[in-house]
Amino acid sequence: MLTWLGVNDPFPDVDQAVTDPNGLLAAGGDLSVHRLVAAYQRGIFPWFSEGQPILWWSPDPRMVLLPAEFKTSRSLAKTIRAGKFQITADTAFRQVVRGCQAPRDGQPGTWITPSIADAYYALHQAGIAHSVEAWHEGELVGVLYGVALGRAFFGESMFARAANASKVAFAALVRQLEHWQFGIIDCQMSTRHLASFGAREIARGEFTRRLSELIHYPPPPVPWRLAPM
């Protein structure tokens, strides 16, 4: 039976998540900084559409990328060497989230509701959520954002308005996270796009075990600064 959370109720154990739909764990609660941090520390994330209650998920298996296993295609490496994009971090967080909110081609809406956007703005103000931006001639053309706790990064969303822009931003982020000795990048759900970068599925138990160690490391200083590509 699905757990319904009151404002002060703790999350149930992730092993109580249902298998269909995969990983649905609980509903309700709130999107406060405290609640979101508690969720990510346990391998739980919010995902719901406008008009739905807040839904909390912890799928099994879990799609992850280990920074040392990142794969760069020949075409992406060529784009990086060309130096077409300027990469920054934490310089346009609200603009990044608004860009990710825009409906994609063939999709009627977005899961980044106004309440979700406001929640991640608050996480950014708390130094927990971060953005990476790709610029070309002063225009924001590719982005991603996510949450960092200790040495674990949780990817949330990305978009591109120019070919390979978000891929270059992602490559810059992964390289920096590896330099900072991050142990895992959570990709949540399996996609071929993520698999092309070297992401793979691991059991939820393995994911939460690794997470329980990584979240206790001190985080990098904020705002983030990425090394040049």
C-alpha cells in the first residue's frame, strides 16, 4: 500500500517501493529544503505532474554513472576541442530551470511544475542545487542542473538549443566531479542517451549503500567553478 506522508512524517524504507510503477514509494509531504535533502540522502526523488500530489520514487535498478567510466564519443571530443562553447556553473540557475521547464518536442507538458521549480531555487540558495551552462556568443544554448550532497551528484534535467551543447556541459561537469572525487552521478531512470555516456544500472541496494558513504564527505565550495575544457 502506498504511504501517504504528512508534513512531519518520515519517509518509509525504500524497500517498500512498489514494482509497478517501478519505484513509487510515497505521496504527499512537502517540498521544503529539509524534506528534499532527507529524500536525496535516502536515494529518493520527487517526480509528478501538474494536478497530481507530490510523488516520491526510488526505482530498482538505478541508472548511475561513475565519473571514471564516462565515455566521450569521437564527435563529442571533436566539439570539445573546437572550443565552441563557454562553460560556466552556478551563474544562471533560474534561467536554467526555466529552460528545462519548457515543453519538449512531442511532449504535452513538463514535470518541472512551478512548485518543483521553487523548491530547487531554494535548494540552490542553500548551496545544494547547481547548474552548468553552455554559452555561445552570449546566448545560453545548453544546460543541466542537479543536486549535490557530499560526493554524490543527482542529475535532474538538461536541455540543448544547439547541437552537442548540453553534452559538452555534461562532459565538463563529469570531469570536474571526478577531480573532486565524487563517487557517483545518479541518473535515476535508464535511457539509451545516458548509456551512451557510460551510465549503467545497478541494484537499488548497491546504490543506497554507496550513497550512505558518499553523502558524509564535505562538499566542494560554492558557487561552483569548473576548470576550463
